[in-house]
Amino acid sequence: MTKLDRRAALKAGAAAAATLAMPAIARAQQTTLKVVWMGWPDHQVLPLMAAFEKRNPSIKLAVERMPFSQIFQALEVRLNARGNDPDIYIVDSPLTASYASRGHLRPLDDIIDKKRFAPSAIAAASYQGKVYSAPFGSSMQVLYYNKTMLKAAGIAAPSADPAKRLTWEQVLDIARKIAKPAANIWGFSFEQQERPYQLLPLGQSLGGVALSPDGFKATGFLDGPAFVEAFTFMQKLYTEWKVSPPGQFDTALTPELFGNEKCALMLGGTFLFDTFKTKFPKLDFAVAPHPYFAKGKPVTPTGAWHFGINPRSTQQAAAAQFVKEMLSDDINVLWFKARPYVPTLNAVWAKEPVTFEADMWKIAQYELQNTALPRPATPGFREYEDILRVALRDIQGGGAVQGILTAAAQKIDREIAKYRG
């Protein structure tokens, strides 16, 4: 072989080696993010992930969807192992403080522009002054009312104007005119009869604070005069005035009562609107704003699904890019169309003006910006919620309100104390 031939062979070999190496290099540049997400249907998840991958071809998503009944326990196991799996995970907004305080979420202040979001959404995403979870929608409660039942009782339909919202005293007056317990006809019902999410706003309307500002003390707050008064009112709906159906702790039951025209007024989530339209097509209903106590102020519940970054992820740059893209205006519009949670991103309201002209969405937008109050930020929210749910059941059953709340507050204090540094 001549010198020239040897040189040509070497060049050809080098070119072939480079060609063979290219896929390996491409693979080395490819990043895979492990994502734990809620087990929603394909059409509510896959288009979002596909949109991200299309914009970021060097990042692939390995998405694991889990059912609601399993996701919290599964995440606890993985996060407590303090490994890098998952990189990204879905966060129930009231658990933000719990995850952040235990070192399971990295701060997102360098990624998120807080001005783009409703203030209540940022509050729900924050712990000790830092944003730890990315708001991906919220929830809002509205007062559903049966137009036929109210008209038959000679009662004017409530206004959809938040400035003219009903007081709890007016709700009671309407409910007493309609309720016939012996015939299983009820004047009013909460959708979630034992959930702090639904019931804390009663005490907060009277000025109550559900937990100390540092998130570690319930005594003197949860068992204070405002919550005792509010939950005494709630109790009497069942025990004295008998306008509300007792023992309906399954959240699927009260919407059925309303849909089957067995309940005239129901305080429930905005997501039920489409359910009533499709499942009960003959139901003549409308919505009004969340009630408040006459001597108090309007307060509404809020919060839903956020997501966050595992601080131990080895793919921090890719994870940050995921947060940025999923919080973009167009992906949030895509998400809203797939699953219409109350948008927390301000731009979404402007991009879907026809949809948001409906009374329900006007109410939701007003509440989100003006009256929404997240659940207490505490490392021990799971314990707080579990203890308070039992207490609320006992109160509905006729127990001594002050004693039940004081006992619950003391138990909460003991449970949360374990999270103190």
C-alpha cells in the first residue's frame, strides 16, 4: 500500500468512526426527566408532555401517572429515600410547606415570575417567603342553586354579582323555606361536609386564623371564638334547623342530591358545573358567589395541583426548563381546555374571553383575585387536615363545639411539633 493509499484509508477510517460515534454523542446529549404526575386521562396529560418535547427535542420525559389513592404515599416513600427519582413531581398545593420544610422541593424564585400569577396562587406555592411549587391551576367554590325549586318557593334567584352575594343568614332563611327532611328534601348542603378546604372559610369570614403564622400552633387559633361561632352555625344546619343532609361524607353523594333535585342550594367546586350539565340535562340551575357572614367578610377556599423540582435531581437545568415551558401561556391554555381548573396564570383569562364571559367564570376570577385564601402553610398539613376532619364530623354529629376544637387543636400542636428544627 502506498503512502497515499494509507493516508486515504486513515481518513476513511476516521470518517467512519466519526459517523459511528455520532449517535453515541447524540445519546450523551439527550436528557431524560423522570416525572410523577396525576393519573388523569390520556387527553389531559399526553398533549402537554408532547408539546414540551416538541419544543425541547433534547429532553425526553418518562412520565409515570399515579391514581389519587396512591400518589401521596408513593411520593413519600421515594422522597424520603432522598434520591434523585423523580426529577419532577406533582404537588397538592397545601403540601408545599410539608415538602419544602423537609428538603423535598427546590426554590423556584429564579424561574417563576410571580407577577404573572394570581396572588393567592403564589401564596399557596410559598413557604417562609420562597416559592417552592409551580401553580398549575386552582379551585373555587360557587353556590349552585336549583332555579325551579327556588321559584316554587317564591324565592328570588341569588345575584351572580360578588358585591351582592348572599350572607350565610340569607342562605339559612332560603333553606328553611324549602327543606323537608322527612321527604329527603334539603335546603342546603356543602359538597365536602368534613373537609377543612370547604369549611375553614366559615371561621375565616368571621376573622378567624386557622393556624399560627409560623405554622406550628393551632391552640388559640383554630379553637378561637370565630371558629367556635362559625362551626356552631354549621352544626345547627344539621341538628337544630335540619336544612342539611347529615352524614354525607362521601363527596360524590351531595352532587347527586343536587342533580336529582333533592337539594336547593349546594356549595361546590366549579368543576361540577359540566357534570351537572351532562349528567343531569334537565336540571335548571345557575350559580352565585360563595356566602359570607353578615358581620364578617367574604373568604373563599382555593388551591389545587402544582408541581415542583426534586432538589436532589441530577438534571436541574432540564427540570428548570420543564417548569418554564409548562408555565407558558399557550401550554396553560392547552391545559385549561383539557381539564378546566380555575386558571392561576393571568394571561389565560385574556386568551379565552368567550369562555370566561359565563357567570361561573366571572365569579371564579373575582374570587381568585380578591377573596381566595389558601389552606394553612405548615409542615404538618397532612396531620392538621386528618385531625380536623375527625373533629368536623364530631361537630356535625352534635358534640360540644368548643371542647372538640380545643382537643383537636392540642392534638394538632403535638403532631406538628415533630417538624420543628
